[in-house]
Amino acid sequence: MGTELAKLETELAKLETELAPGAACRGFRQAIVEAEGLAVISEVKRRSPSKGLLKEGLDPTSLAKQYEAGGATCLSVLTDHEFFGGSAQDLAAARSATSLPVIRKDFTVCALDIVDARRMGADAILLIVAALDDHELADFHRLACELGLDVLVETHDEAEVERALAVGATLIGVNQRDLVTFEVETDRAVRVGASLPTGVIRVTESGVGGPQDAKRLFDAGYDAVLVGESLVKSGDPTQAVREMRSVSS
């Protein structure tokens, strides 16, 4: 533990010297708050464990620009290479191409992952409640906030929502996909969303196939939908985002 702490302190000190003056994060949570109607977090996603390759030759720069043109509120970029084919370079390319805040979509399993996210230019990180114990969840949430990052805390059921609230999470996602079977339960977000208190920004993840799904989730009280596969495979990402944004107009 002492060695890990020493390494973290070293990396934090290096990060402080690396960040340019005024290099503040773009407000991920605030962008959702300020969005008119349903916010759409559009994802740069090359492949998935369950569906394989989603789009041959995906260009993060071009895709990010198309998302922004359609009215996307934020971007999500997969940086995990083993399961999703992503990279830190994908995140940097997407963020440089737009003015949108970007969440690093990856498995955050140690404090150094959070430092790396800030270093690569992310504006927010993902913490998956099911993958962390209570101490890790609290420590990682606190560190991310100290570094200026917003935190999307991902849950799958009411018990996980309680754990997220216990660490002060104000941006909570409900993932409709089972982490073990990869099956999507389309009623999960509506059911679990009922346990989210007023004041929490609500995001649903997985299982949003088009405007009809987006409308149902907006009507259920969600502030944002995080959508990857259906946008990447749509053939016209700009129009696909535009149609999802329009369900609340």
C-alpha cells in the first residue's frame, strides 16, 4: 500500500507540472444540466465484446464532428483496447475535433487510472459500482473531483444506487446491460430510476436503439442517454443524434 501511495503522489506531482495553466476540464455534468430537453452522450465505439466490430475503419475525428453537428451534448470515448479496440489516442482525437466535454469510458480500477484520464484530456470518468468496494468508490470519486473531473457513477440496481449516493454522486447512470451475460433488460432503467432522488442527474446506458427508446426514457425522468452502437451503425450519425434530441422538443 505504501508503494502504491508513493507512486500515486509522484504521478500527481508530475500531472500538476504537465497541465498547462488554465487547462480546466470542460463541464460534462454542466453540459447535461444546460441542455434543452434530453441530452445525448454520443459514443465513439469501435467494437464490443458481444457484437464484435461495429464499423470498419472508424475515424474518431470524423465521427465526433458528425455527433456535434447533430446536437450531441457530450462525447463518450472507449479507451479500453482489449475488449473495445479503443485507445487514449481515440479520446484525444475526438476531443480535439469538437468543443464538447468527453468522458473516458473505461474500467477504472485504481487511482492511477484517474490520473491517466486527466492526463489524456478527459473531462469525466466512469466509476462502475459493481466493480469497486465502498472504500475504492469513495476514494476514487473524491480524487476525480479533486482533479476537476466529473464522475458518472454507473449502477445496475437499487442497492448500487444507494452505494452511489453514499459517496455523494450527483451524476448517476443506470446501465441496462448485465455485466455478466451482456443481455439488455429494457425496463431496468425505468424501474431503477424510481430510486434516484431529486437533484441527481440521471443517465441511462445501453439498450437505446433509436428515438422511440430515447422518448420512453425521457418520459421516465432521465436527463440524458448514453448511446454508442446504434449511432455508430446508423449510417448517418448526425441525423441519428438529431432525431434523439428531438424527442423532447
